[in-house]
Amino acid sequence: MDEYGWAASPGMPAAEAVRASWAATVAALPVRSHITGAVIGRQPFGIFIRIEGAPDAIALAEITRMPLGMHLPALRASVSGEVYWHDDRHHQVRVRLDEWPGADA
């Protein structure tokens, strides 16, 4: 698998489901709420997270929030963090991770 990728899984939410549930996602995950989830995608700019308990929600943790010297978590890694913004345009919950791993897998 390429270093950057999107984990193919039949359990991944469809784009339409993410859009349709956006209002409910924002209501359920207000700013400052804590989330946990699994990394479902890695890109040069950050990671995408499937949020536990929110089956039609996607979070993004950007590298601009990553401490120097750290690396992107591996696909399927468990992560947690705090919601700091709701990106209405992309229907993404923006998250600051509690911690970043020190090595790629």
C-alpha cells in the first residue's frame, strides 16, 4: 500500500451519508468535545479519522497541529483528540489529537 491512502472498507460512510448527517454530527460533537476513533486515511496534510459512536462522521487532524519531530499515525491506528472546529464546506470535524506517535508504521 502507498504511504498515503484511504483504507478500503465496506463499513466506511458514503459521502452522501456524511452530508445528510452533518447537522446531527455538529450537534452531537460540539467544539471542545472529546473523540476517539481509527485512522482511515493518510495524506501529506494530515489524517482522516472514523469517529467512534458517529458512524456517518469523518474527522480531520492536520499536520499544522502536529508537534515537530512527530509522524502521521498509521492506517487503522487508534487516536483521540478534541474537536476545535466544524468544517461546513467539507463536512469534517476538525480535531487536535491528544498525542501524535513518534514513528510511522
